[in-house]
Amino acid sequence: MIWSIIIGFVVGLIARALMPGPNPMGIILTTVLGIIGALLASFVGRTMGWYDAGESAGIVAAIIGSIGVLAIYGAVTRGRGL
């Protein structure tokens, strides 16, 4: 569990660094971003048949998933005027 949180934080930091524009988030949101991105990448990978049941996505897929989540988050928060 602790390892997942640490990896989620690192993945979230990398996704925020790769995504252009300001991404004002704290440590907790960055960690949640990385964890959700990894879960999204695992779900999509299983749906597409790339991963078996119980197999998780790798770091690169988690970063790509996190960038997608960050893009959606940015579109939603900008749409509400925040």
C-alpha cells in the first residue's frame, strides 16, 4: 500500500512535468493523480487485452494515463472558471 502511494506520487510528478501549462496541485492531489492514472491505464490495458487479470500497468502506461487524467481535470476546472 505504501509502495503504491510512493509510485503514484512519482508518476503524478512526472505527468505534471510533461503536461504543458500551470498545474497547481498539492502533494495529495499529485499522488491521487498518479494512482488514478495507473488504475486507468490498467483498466484500459485489460480491456484491450494487453494485460491479464491481476496484472497492472507499467510506469510508462501509468504516466500516459495520468496525463490523460490531468488533461480531463484541467478541462473541467477551467470550464468552471476555477
